[in-house]
Amino acid sequence: MQLTDDEIRQVMPHLQRFALWLTRNPHSAEDLVQSCLMKALTRSPDNHGERSLRAWLFAILYRQFIDAERRKRRYMKILAFFTGEEAISASTESLAMADDTLAVFATLPTDYRVILLLVSIEGLSYKEVAQTLDIPTGTVMSRLSRARKLLHEKLDGTATPLPLRRLK
């Protein structure tokens, strides 16, 4: 069973009102409703048993909102770590700098990114990271040090390429 235009038209004002109440921003609410409907149109409501179509759409919208809030919190945590600020201002300049920082972070080798995230963002101890990744604690400390140094160098524009390693 596919959603019909009439069903969408009937439930749309309710979804918009709910999204506006959740986001408190008309543009964000519009985006949220649109992503909810996109998800609903790609899935079939049949497998939701006795649930009404309206309840099913509200559940999708709410889950999408919660997921977006979680992503935003993680993003702000990462930005706060990289910028050294506890509260990030929402100015265009700071958001552009934050985007640049995250872009540079994405270029780091995976080993470095994982350690930086686990220690600096998730707050795990070196020992916990070592157990999680099944590596020695000393390796965690040295990789973290190299990751921070490389990140700062790349942000300052003084980065040199990583040396090639010899594999045995």
C-alpha cells in the first residue's frame, strides 16, 4: 500500500504543526516534514499492524527529529573540542571555521581519528581505549599525540605529509 496524495494532504498540516512545535523554527520544521515524507514514501505502512497512518507518520517525524538532535549534539561536542570553546556561537564565521576544522579532521588517518574521538570527545581513558581497540596503552598515547600534532599542523597550514612506514 502506497501513500496517496489525499492522505498526505490530510495529515500534512498536523505534521507541520508538530514539527514546528519540536524545532521552533519554520525552516527546520519544513525540512523535517519533507524528510519524514520522503522516508514514508520509500517504506510501506502495511507492516505496522494496527497503527494508523497518522500515528505512523508522527513516529517517523519524531524519530527523525531525535536523530537530528543527537547528530547536532555530537557535532557541537566535536566543534567545542577543536575550537577550545565550551559554547559555540552560531555566527557564520565560526560555523565556517568549524566546517573547515571538521573537513581537516576528516583527512586524518582513521587510526588517529578513532583515538581522538574516543579520548577527546567520548571521554574514555587511555586504558579503556586500549582495551576497546586491543592495542597497548603506549600506542594509544603516541597515536593521540601524533593525531593532535598533525591536526594542529594542518589547521595552521604547516602540515607535512606523513612519512611512509615500512611494513614487515
